Amino acid sequence: MSETYDRLVGLLVDRFEVDRAEIRPDTKFEELDMDSLFLVELLLVIQSEFQVAVAEDAATPGDTVAAVAQLIEDGLRVPSPSAPAASATGERA
């Protein structure tokens, strides 16, 4: 898996005391007994640890660990606020 995925797993294990053996890319957060309130806290930690903007409702308990890792990677690719934003068609503003 990616470095982002590995870092996310590390956060889950170290900061949230999740058993590493239970975490796979296709593991859903609900399988780890994590509800939407947990995910809000996790997303706040992700914002701090990865220095990436992620909405508090960007993930649900039905999302997989790999999906959240991809969400982080997508956030890391977003241009800085000073750069022109790309539209949905890929054109620069």
C-alpha cells in the first residue's frame, strides 16, 4: 500500500488503540466499532498530522481504511489557495 495508508494505519494503532491485525485496506470503520463521532475526531487528527483540509463529514463508518487514505492523498494534491483552482472540466480559472 501507499505511504499515506501506512501512516493512517499508524495513527489508528498509536493514537486510537486499534489492533493492527484488524486493519486491512478493505476494513470498514464500522467493523472496527468506530462510529461517525470517532470519524470526526479521526478526520481532525488527519488534518493536523497530514496538513490537509478534510471536511468533518468526509467519511462515514461504512467507508474503508483505503478509501480514507485515498481521501487524504486527494487532499494532498489540491493546489494551494494562492494557485488558480481547476474546474470540474480540468480548466484553470
